Amino acid sequence: MKERLDVFFETLTEEPKDYIDRLEASALQNGEPVVCRPARALLKYLLRTKKPERVLEIGTAVGYSALFMKEYLPRSAAITTIEKVPARIEQASDNFARYDEHNQIRLIGGDAREILPELSAAGNCYDFIFMDAAKGQYINFLPDVLTMLNAGGVLMSDNILHGGDILQSRYAVTRRDRTIHSRMRQYLKTISSHPCLETICLPVGDGVALSTKIKTEGLMAHEETGDTGTGK
Ligand code: SAM
């Protein structure tokens, strides 16, 4: 049923530029990760309606979603995207050199666990943050992400269902996936109950959480008391 729905909804969505679908096909052929089409449609909807000027993406892979986002943002908007795997950084750089004709995308190579605190300490702020990296790390990225998200800004967290595992009891998932399972559950609980966020979890693709920063007061107080809202 869900697949039929996705296929049907896809017939209603506007086709992106040809190069976007070519990039998607070649990434999939090479086993590189790309945002799935239902989540891509939601991304486009949010960018077109919110019109963010400053976008942060955590998890570039080969640059497919950054280029997709660029197509639906004004020319004045800027995207910063972070990737840690060297081969992907190289491929993403090539793709940006080819398709980002107005240099709207800035790629930062390195581990987001180190880069996010640096961006935050430098006073960077974003209107839209696309969290699409290692699922077990979302909870660790959250304090800096929340600091950098502007009031009224949106955090989109992708793959929150982790292929459906998150719905299962901890003991029904393989031992290897148990850490991701508990960290993702902790993440979802945190963003759903955080006083500065209004969050909705949607069964789009592999699950997407949308969180809007509804207020900033309290965020610093949480940080000062050591309670960053991450439950740590
Ligand atoms: N957003 C991409 C797209 O749709 O085209 C797909 C991103 S893929 C799901 C996740 C990416 O995050 C991988 O390329 C992975 O190497 C990267 N990643 C995972 N953990 C990371 C970290 N701690 N810092 C930076 N990149 C990370």
C-alpha cells in the first residue's frame, strides 16, 4: 500500500531538472546513498514555502540532495554541507563544480562531530537544517544544531525509522543495531518533548521528523545547567 501511494504521489510531483535524476541514477548504481523520492518531495515543499536563506546539511554523500535543494532556493541562498568520507567529498566536489553554477554550496570535509561545534562557536545560524548523516549520531549533533537553528527555522531529520527497526522492541533488532535503536529513540523523545521545538514525526519514506524552533528562551538556560535537552 505504502509503495503504491508513493508511486501515485510521485506522478503528481513536478519533475526536477534532468541532471538531478541522472545524478540520482548514477549514485544508486554505485551504491551511494541519496534521499528517497517521498522525502525529496517534502524537502522541496519546505524549501519552496519557507524560502530559507541559510541552509545546513549534515551528510552530503555525493552532493545529490544539496544540488536538489539548490534548485528550489533563491539565488541569494547559501547551503553549507558536511561530509566525512574522502571519496564522497571528492565526488561531491566534482558534482558541485559541474552543477553549482552560482557557487551557492559550500562543502566542508570532516566529521560533523568536530565541524558542528566549530560552526556554532563561529556564530553561524541557519534557517533550515537537513540532518541526514549517521543515525546514531543525531542525538550528539543536536545541541549545536539547536543553537544554530534560527527562531522559526526548521530541522528536518531523515531516516528516523531506520528501515522500521525503531518500531521494534530493542530485543527484536540485531545486536549490531541496538545502539542506533536506543539513540534514535532517545533523539525522537528529545526533539518531541523539547520546550523550544514543535515536532511532528511523519511516515514519509523511511520516516522524517520536522521540528520548528518555536522559541529561543530556555535553550541557553538548558545549556547553562548542562541539560541540553538531549537527555544526556
Ligand atoms: N544527503 C545525501 C543525499 O541525499 O544525497 C545522503 C546522505 S547519506 C544518507 C549520509 C552521509 O552522511 C554519508 O555519506 C556519510 O558518510 C555521512 N556521514 C555520516 N556520519 C557523518 C559524520 N559524523 N560527519 C560527516 N558526515 C557523516
